[in-house]
Amino acid sequence: MKSHSLLSLTLAFGLGLVVAVPLPRSLAEEIDDAEEREELTAEAVRSFLKEHLPEALDVLEFVKREEDVDDYKAALERAEEFVIEYHEILDEDGPKEAQSFLRAERLEIQIERLGIQWHETRSKRAREKIQRELETRVAELFDHELAVSQRELRVLRNEVASIEQEIVDLETNRAAYIAREISEILELEEDEDEDEGEEE
């Protein structure tokens, strides 16, 4: 039962979605509220899963039926965290990043399931087939994470290049920046003097 519990909890918060899915307005509003109070109701999580990923809801039902209350609560909390995080990524970074996030989660779930299947299988031929599929999935996940890291590095390099350009501009135009700063300070003081004079 231990392996099923591990698989159930993994699937419950993995949620292998393949497309960016918009939320119904009422659920979207609840997620906005949840970000403020750091929680999302079980009904909202189940509603999302029922509409967009019924397989994950089946897993939650399995945990609720086969495991104890604490395991079910843990699985539900992880599902809640995933739903909120997915939509945060979708809102802040767009559909492409959200799908990338989902793809990695989906691959991790598949790898977890294959690992459990391999350990539970006694047939040599079946194990070899599972191992080949496992190798494919692990390679896909590795390549995906490598691509994500390379993309993040490109973003960082662009940011560094932008900062370097700003520094060059500051060094080149040092005198102009200082003169402008002094001018703004004196102009502000003149305005304050005028206000004081009007009050008198």
C-alpha cells in the first residue's frame, strides 16, 4: 500500500495538463481571494479538476477512499498549491511558461508511475519494456529542464548586458547627471521658498 500512497500523492499534485486552461470567472475570483488568504476551498480545487483534469480527481477520490484523512488532506493541499501556482505562472509569464511548467510536472508523474510499475512487475520482458519507456521519459525531462536552464541563462545575460549599458551611460554622462540632480534639488528648494513666502 505504501507505493500506491506515494503514487496517489504524486498524481494528486502533479496534474499533467497539456494546455493553458482559462478558469471559470467564479473560480478565477476565488483564486484571487485565495492568494490573499493563502488558501483555496476543496470545492474549487475539485471543480477545476473535474472540468479540466478528471484523472486527477479520480486520484483524489482514490486517496480519500484508500488512505487516511491526513493523506487526503495532504494530497488536496498539494493540488490546491498546484492550481494556484499554475494560474500565477499563466497570469505573470503567459501560456508558454505555464505549459512548460505543466509539461515538467506531467513528465515527473509519468516517471514516478513507471518506477512503481517496474518494481511491482515480475516479468523480465515487461520490465524491459517499462525500462525503455522510463529511459525515454527521463531523457525528455532532462532535455526539458536543460532547455529551461538555457532559456533562463539567456534572460540573465540580457539583463546583465542591459545593466552594463546603463553603467557605461552613467560613466559617460557623469557630469550631466550630477548637474541635472543639482538643478532638480535647487528647483525644489526654490519652490519651497516661494510657498513659504505666500504663506507669510
